[in-house]
Amino acid sequence: MATQSLRARPRWQKLLAAFVLLVAVLLTAFALLVAFFPWDSLREPLNRFVSEKTGRKFEITRRLDVDLGWKAATVNFDGIEFANPEWARDPYLVKAERASFEIRLWPLIDKRVVIPRLALTAPTVGLQMEPDGRRTWAFGKDTSDTGTVPTIGLIQVDQGAVDFLATHLGVDVHADLDYDSNRGELPLHYRIKGRYKGQPLTANGRTGNVLQINAAGAPPFPLEIDAAAGQTKLKASGTVAQLAGFDGIDATFQVKGQTLSALFPLTGVVLPQTPPYALSGGLRKRGKVWDATGLNGRLGLSDIGGDMSFDQAGKVPRLSGTLRSRVMDMDDLGPLIGLPPTARSANAVEGVAPVASAQPKRPPGGKVLPTNPFDFGRLHAMNADVGYTAETIRNVRQVPLDRGSVKIKLTDGVLSLDPLDLGVANGKLAGAIRIDATKTPADIRASLDVRGLRLARLIPKLENSGNSVGRLDGRINLSGAGNSVASWLGSASGDMAVLSGRGQFGNLMPVFATLVGGDILKFLLRGDRDVELRCAALAFDVNKGVMNGRTLVLDTTNAVFTATGQANLATESLDFVIRPEPKSPSILSLRTPLVVSGTFGAPKGGVEIGPLAGRGLAALALGAINPLLALAATIETGPGENADCTGVLALANRPTTGAASRGAARAKGARQP
């Protein structure tokens, strides 16, 4: 009956059944052929073929086996030697006891090599890159052709060593690999030694047993590292999705070192000079964007925290974020303006060796203004938009800073600190600083306003004595060129002024300053009577580093002080004459002009000998006639008059025309519109 049924079927069904049967027989025969094919007989032809196509020796030293599938094949080499190009340092790209890899078949039609998985046993691997694009792992004769570079997904290594050399990137490292399945989730241990970005590098750590070079859809593999590059130390643990491009990172890290600026050659991130630091936080990378979140640590004696992002997608990388300090120590600000950290700051971070020059002694009369040059060339390496706030500033010593905040912007080599806001002596210093590093030397402009500073806080002796003095207001508008604080100020032009209105202070300070002996006696006999400050103005026209006194007046109820002279910011020299003029007759007065000279580091004070000698000669002459008349020569008749405070403050508030006025106008251009 079955035979009759089959005979009764249409012819096309009979032909289809026969075709299906034939295909099944052929596939079975092919499978048997593949399974029992003597693949090792192709070893020598394959060695010659690969050697000819790549231009370097390729040899399967013992046995070849292939497990052929429909979409991919698994190839097993028992012993492999694949030479490097002649220009490479290491003789072999790979030399291993065994190698097993899966290779996709269809991409081979387009001459693309896709290897989803690669397993190596006891390999030695020599990787090298050259500035012209040549690389040892390109399989074509033209090793700069990226089209001949295979796409590798997962790598599994059992023992072995890897060398990687890229002199143009500053990389020359050797890694030893050690696999032990008893290590749990991180069985592969590695040790790295060499140089990175010109600095000695050592590292060790563990990873999962499979490294993901390019493996889309695979779960991230775990990674731990403990590394030191120069004086920078890093510990991190987390997961990495792809080693190619070092992408898909989710990790926690701890980093410490001598100064944040040392991270620039290692990471390409431009950071300022700082005291020793220690930071921890979370690290995440997706594509070209690195995110450091939950930052927490110390810069010297100051705490630091916040979130940062580094975006490498654009033509110029961009750093952005916000940082804050609950307490910032003044000793940690020194490196920002070219001074080395103090011993307190340099030794504050545990595990970081102290800076050898942490507390240099300035020679007597030596330079006071910082002369260390800034590395403005780094400002071209990236753009930035970072905010920083210090809630409290301590250890202020001579400068009573309370708090501070600044917005830092860097665009195409132009750095601006705008707005800059510092709390000083119950007032504030606010404005902007602009540094144009596209010019050599850098064009630097500072435009700052002083508002409401309490003089009693600026002079601790006044504050401790309970004296009450009025507030100070003023401004600084300077522009010039330089690569350090000293060179900039030595070339700067513009306007500087400090103004004060009414206030009170104890009688003792002005009487000592005016050398009026009679007032000292009155202070001792009657006690401290407050003396009123009517007004004060210190204003300078600055021309190429020379501060010429425009208005130098201090008016009190018992004396008027006027001064003339200049200070040279380039040579740090002082040349002032102060003329006190008491407003009432004073017995025992030896009033004479006071001279201030010397340098910023070693100022000198004295009196003008001429007027003092004249009074002495007059006393001698009168004394020869009548000893009582000698006292008349020491009586000051009080020619001093009240200063016109309105006129004084108005004059001090205006820079004169010329270089000072032009420099002040350029400095004001540092501020945002």
C-alpha cells in the first residue's frame, strides 16, 4: 500500500524528496569529511600561505586541527610562532605552546578577520606601534593599513608575558601573566614594569579569566590594579566592558601624589600645581566621557570634594564640574602662585613622601614675589569650566581670608577666573583675572574690587586692643605680560588704590608714628583717648612695574600724613618719604620727614637728617644765649591742616592719563560683559 501511495504522488514531490535526500547525504558526507579530514596535512601549506601574505614567518610547529562550523570555525594550533616585522624590537608577535581561536567565515569574503575568542597557553607577545601608524598586529605586508588589523573579542591567557612599545606615546612596558583557577572570580594575576609617559611604571593586580578586547553584549569583566607612575600612586577595582578603547568602566579608585599637575602627562588633564594630595571616588567611562563622582580627599591640609567630567569627544578635550572645600588652609595656596608648599602642607598627606624643598628659606633681602614660572603651554591641551568654593579658610596669618569662590574657564588657551570672590577681613575682594596663553609671554590682566575690609582685622594689634577702625575700599586694575607672578607685576601697568572714610583707633599708634613725644606723655598721663580717622587714601599709577604714588594721605584729628615716592615691582625696591604734620602745638616734638627705603624683603626706615640736624643746630645756638630758649626749637607750632577728604578721595579714585590709565582700561577687559 505504501508503494502504491508513493507511486501515486506527483512527479515534483518525488523530485523534491530525492533532492532533500541527496542534500542530507551530502551534508552527512561533508560532516564526516570535516570530522575525519586530516587537517594537519594542511599545516605546511598554511604556513607558507600566511608567511607569503604577511611578509613574515608564520609556523604551526606541531599540529593543526579545525572544528568547522557553518558560520565560524574553531582553529587549534599545537605550537605557534608568528614573527614580527623586521622593524620591531621583539622577534615574535606571538609565540605560544598552544593557541585556539574562533574565526568568523563570512567576513573573510571581504578580507576582514573577526576573531570572537582567542585562547593562548604560555604565550610571549610582542606588540609595537610607530608614529607613522605601523603596528605589529596588522596582518598585511603594509602594517600601517588598519584594514588588516583583526577584530578580537575575548582573550583568555594561561601564563605568559606581553611586551608593548610605543615610543611616541611614552609607553614601554612588560607584563607577566599568571593564571590560577583557585583565585575565584579574579584568577588572572598580572605584574607590569616599565615606563609610561616618560615616568617609571610598576603595577600589579588581578582580572577575570577572559579579557574583553571587543566583545559586544558580553558581561563586563572584573579588574583590580595597584599602580605607581613616578610619584603618582593609583588603586582601583571594578569592571571593564572593553579593553579596546578602555570603555565601559565602572570602578572605585584611590589616587595620591605630590601635585595634581603631575597627572597631566599621564591623563592629559590640565590641573594646577598643588601640595601633596590624596583623592578617592567613583570612576565611570562611556565612549569618550570620563566621570569622576563623589570625589573626597585632601590637598595638603585642605579637604576637597565634588564631581568632575572629562569629555574627549571634541577636537579639544573639555573638563567640567564643581569642587568644594569645607575648610581650606592658606598654606595650600602657595603652589597656585608659584610658591612651594610649606612643611605643614607637604607632610599632611599620609603615604606621600614630603617635598624636599617644602620650606625653603628666603635669603635676607631676597625676592618676595614668586618667581617660579607657570607652565602656560599646557593651557592649550584642553578647555574647562569648573567651579570651586571654599566655605572656610584657616591659617590666614597676615591676610584674614574668610571664604572664597571662583569660576574657572579655559577656552582655546585663554584662562579666566571670573567671577573671583574672596571674603577678606569681613569684606570681600571680587573681580576677574584673565590669562591669554596664546601670546608669549602670556598676557595677564587683573581687575579686582575691594569692598568693606575692616582695618582692625588687617592689623591684628588693632583688633586685639579693641580699637575700632573704619572700613577700606579700593581696586586693582593691572595688565601686563609674564610667565610668573614676579615677571607679570614687573611689567604691569594700571591703577591701584585703597580708600578709607571715618573711623576711630587708639591714640598710641599715631603718636608713635608721628614721633610726637608730648603726645606720648599725654597718653601715659591721661589714658587712651580715641583719635578719629577722617580719611585715608593710598593710590598709585603703575607704569611698567613702577608704582608711583598718586595720592598718599592719612588724615587724623591730631596729624596729617602725606607721602611721596614709588615702589618698583621689578626690582622690589622702596623709595618713599612720609611727612607728618601735627595739628596742635606739641612740646618735645622732633618731627621730621620719615624715609622708607630698601626692598620688599628687607625694608629700611629712618629720618631725613637735614631737618633733624637743623633743629639740633638751632637748639644749640639758642642755648648759648639762654638755656630756656633751647626748648623753643623743639616746639611744633602745628601747621598741619585738615585734608580735603572729598578732594583726596576723588583724586585717589582716578588714575592719571597715560600708561596707567591705558593699563587699567585693558585690565577691566578681563571681566565678562
